[in-house]
Amino acid sequence: MEPMRIAIVAPPWFAVPPKGYGGIEWVVSYLADGLARRGHEVTLFAAGGSQTEARLVTTFAEPPSALLGNPAVEAEHVLAAYERWREFDIIHDHTFLGPITGAAVPVPVVHTLHGPVTTENRGLIAALGRRLHLVAISHHQRSTLPAGVTATVIHNGIDPAAFPFGARPGEYLLFCGRINPEKGPVQAIEIARRAGLPLLMVVKINEQLEKEYWEAEVRPRLRGLDVEVKQQPPTEEKLRAYRDALATLFPIQWPEPFGLVMIESMATGTPVIAFRNGSVPEVIQDGVTGFICGDIEAAAEAAWRARELDRRECRRRVERHFSAALNVLRHEQLYRAILAEGSRRGGVAAQLPLALDDAAAEGDGTGRLQAAQGG
């Protein structure tokens, strides 16, 4: 097949791939590199310091991380990408402001919804859904879209080969994430306390709200607990933390659209103990690659049962359902379907094979790979 000319617009705040925190940036990195390896002409618009197998275009010499969320900074970045629309067959935007600009250009634009659908953004998503091709990162997220808005579900993916595997369970529990109430760090501390197990916290405490929450609610609860805290360690150190843990705690307090922490942990063989919320039932196979719990007490009990799980099954689930290779293939299928349709309106999703069967879409997490892998 003819190679496509694809523009991928990453958020400007962190390098691609990120040096520390940056879930979207990892997703974008795998996608850009994977498409380039498949022979497409890929141009990645990203922050300075990025590394990619695609052609790299930078708006800022250094990632403007300290200005995270500043609309003027993001607007400058996305405008630099969209003013070159004539060079591409299709544009895939991963920013917040970019889709507003993308609605006005003559080439097809795909936008991935990396965040939750909220009361505040429902109107905007509904408007964009009439003009762009939307990608939802879970079936749960798609179920929350405004009425009449369609989206293709493409789960996030990682390269399992990049994650060290540990066949033997460790001795501590791991919490990995932002210090934010929605991520459940307070609940993770209480789970470890009730289980009587050590806790390692790999955390991001950068933004003012994160610092305030850490000082007011999280740090005081660490007294008397066997705990170690690492703030944004190098990637290799974070991967070892996953590999060497007994289980990773994911006690989220909000409808997480996906949750890369879950598949990163499982790729190393470490099962995940999570609260039933958002995409969790799609990602974790309950009783096989982790435990889906209803409260802190059940999670503390599950922590000891984690030793019983086959860590090889955790890795296999990522390889079969959440690999970067499958993610790239699904995006390639979507782009070709959009270009073949020759329209900038919705409706393409119904033409594509689902990555998971109906059981997984309903949330039991036992789906099989379908036509995307020939079966």
C-alpha cells in the first residue's frame, strides 16, 4: 500500500518520549516511531529534546514544562503545526487546543481524547465530533461521550520488550502516579498500612496543587509506615520498581479513561490491585492479572493474594491486548479508512474491526483480539 503522509501533534509540555512524567508523550512516541517503521512519512511536532524515528519539528528549544496549561504557549505550538497542513494527508492531534484549529483545515484531522468527558467540555466535544474523527482510549470513555458523538476505540499500547520481567513476586506494594486526590495516594497508603506491607511511592509532585495536597493530606499519613518515596526517578529506575513489587496499587477515585500504570506494571509481571472505576475492568482480568476491589479492606486482603497469581499471565495480557504494535496497526487502519471514505465527518468507526470482543466492551476484561490480528 501507498505510504501516508502523517502529521502527529504532541502536547508541547514534555519531550517525546518523556524523561520522567508524561503518559501522553509515551503514547505519542510509540505511535510516531511505529508508523515510521511501517514506511509512512511521519512528521512529529513536539517539544525540543524529543527523539523520534519520524521527522521532528520543534516549536520550543526546551519543553516549557513550567508553563504547563498556558493557552498562549499551546496555541503557538499547534498553529506552527497546522499552518503546514498542505504537507500531509492526515493530521493526528493529541493536544487540547489543536482540534479547534483542526476543524478549519481542509485535510482530515484525528483527535485522541486523552482526558475525561466532563460537564465543562461536553459541548466542545460534541462540536468537535461533528467536524473531526475522534479516538477514545477505552470503551468506558466512549460510553461517556455526548449523544450522537462517535469515536473509534483504540486502547493505549506499550512495547512489552522494553519492560524488564520479574517472575518472582517482590515484598513491597507500589504506588505510581501524580499526587492528586483522583489517583488515590491516600487510599494506597491505607491499603499498605492495613496489609502490613512496605510501600514504595513513585510520584510526581510538581504543580502547586500537587504540592499542597502532598503537604496537607499525603505526607502526614506516612508516619509510622514502612515507606520510601521517589520523585520522578529515571525511567529505568521506575521500571525496576514495577518489576520488583509484589503488586501495584491503583485505587483511583475517578473514572480513569485508561491508566497506563496498569499495563506498565503488568508488562513487568506485577499484578495490579485496583478499584472498580473507569477503564479498570477492560484492562485488568480480575483474579488473573490482578484484583478489582470495592474498598480499602478488600484491596488490603488482595495484596497478600497477589503472590498466588501467575506473573507470566500479566505480561501475556499486555502482549495480546495492549501492545504498541497493535496500537499502531489500529491507527493505520483508521487513517486508511478515513482517507478512503473521503469525508471529514464521523461514521468511520463502524467500518473498523474491534480490538476487543463484546464481552470486553461490556467490561469483564476477557476480550479476545479480533480482526486487527487476523483472528
